Amino acid sequence: MGTSMGVIKYDTSSLEDYVIYDNRNGLLSNGIFSIATDPSNRVWVGTYGGGLSRMEGKRWVNVNTPQGLNDAFVYDQEFADGAIWIATWSGANRVTGDPLSRDSWESFTVENTNGGLIDNWVYAIEIGPNNNIWFGTEAGLSLFDGKVWQNWDHKNGLGADHEIVLKDNLGVIDTFKGAHHNHQTPDLPNTESANYRPNYIVSMLLDRANRLWIGTWGGGLSLFDPETKVFRNFTVQDGLRGNYILALKEGPDGNLWIGSNKGLIRFDGSHFLNISKTNGLIGDFVFSIEFDRDNFLWVGGHHGMTQLKIDPLSGDLFRLE
């Protein structure tokens, strides 16, 4: 579990068996943005200001800007074909080989790709067929196929129009404030206000059908078809409870699970099922979603984590006290 006070390794079969990792026992930062497991089953942690850390046995190996990391703020990491793709707030990195060797690192920024990467604030990376790499950034979507770059933003259909979400977005930022979001408004393209940034991709998921789901900051949920290059947007007007899409996960049954500013949402392709504090969530801001092999759903929120049991036959959810 990634928290603002470090990483918790928790044995789900025991209520008392856990270990806390923070800057007192190996990490460089206690703020945790992302956790991922590589093909060798090693855990990688992206941190807020402490770079990237990998668990080796019982110790952490830290990778930071001296090794080649673009930025010490790491928001996502993905693994494919022996390479690690890393999303940072100063562009993206690809690492092939030993991450402790600077020769293994390659950097992708707006500057060195001649604008191919649409923005240096990268929040999400997805790897598709033929090693197509998708980048979700603060200014839109980028695709790199190894040779050619393509970009899309609100002008191409990403995120719902402002008038559609205006009423439902009122007051959201007042309850969820962050220094980064509050102070960058004048510098961001196609921005109406801090409540609405349709180009700002907070989360992203490439599903089994090779459809790209995109969570925006106030512009709702976008579905992008890589074949037709067409966006379809979903908002509160379509059944979502919130237009700030903070997490996306595909369930074992193929349903899309959505973390929003107003709870957890299940989408079966036709209908949205909304789950909030009223239904037992610890908080309505949902930042992470994970499934385990025992039909449990773990939901990370603003005030902690909620464990839900999924009935494998009906799909009904039950909160575990």
C-alpha cells in the first residue's frame, strides 16, 4: 500500500502481519505515487521527490536523477520487452539494462522529441500491441510507435466540453486542494479554470480489447479507439457520480472500475454502478483500485483503504468490517 507516510507491506491472511518502509529504512521519500511489480516479481515504488526505489531481498535500491531519471517525482512505471518505462514530472524515461548504469537510460521530453511528447508532466503510461507506448500528460495524449509520435488533446475530442460539466464540478477543488493544481493554471493549455482541465490526464488504462480509457481532471471519462482515433466522453450526465477520474482498473470479469472524486464506479459497458461513503467506502476520493485472487477488491481513498468482497456469481459487493 502506498501512502503519504511510506509503503506498507500487508499480509492479507493476517490482520497483524505488516511491515512499514519509509525514509528511516531505505526509501528516499515517504510520499508514494505508484507501486508496480516487474517480470521478476520485484517491487518498484515511484515516490514524491525521492525517485524510484526497487526492493532487492530485504533492502531498497534507489534510482534517482544521478543515474539518469528525468525527475525525482515518479508517477507511473510499466514493464515490456525487457525495458522499464517511467512517467515523471519532467518527461519520460526508458531503461534497458541495469538501472544503476547511466548508459541504460533514455530520456523523452517535449524538447528532445520536437514536441512529439505533448507535455513534460507525464502521469500515466500504457504499453499496447506492437510496443506502442501511450503517454497521459497534463496537456493531452501522446503515442510513440518507436519511430513516429502522434498527439491528441481537447481540440481532438479529449474530455467533455466545459458547459457539460460546469454545474457538476462546482466546489470540488474547495474540498480537494493541492499546491500543484492551484498554482499551474495560467501555464496550462485549453484550461478554463482549476475545476476543469480536459487535457489533464490523471489516469489511463488500455483494456483487453485494446481500447484506451482516459481519466481527466474535471472533463470526465474518455474512451479512445486506437483504430478510428475517435473519443467518446462520459460525465455525470451519463451516469458517473464525479467528473474527476483518478483511477482506472479492469476487473477479472472485464468490467471497468473507476475511481472518482465521488466514489467507486463499476461500468459494464452499458450501466454505471456507483459506490460511495453511503455504501461503506472510507472516503469518496478514490485514488487506487486493486483485485486479489480471492475475489476481494481493495479501494485506496483519501482517508484510508476499504476492502470489498465480490460475489463471483452475482458480482454483488459486500464491505468487510
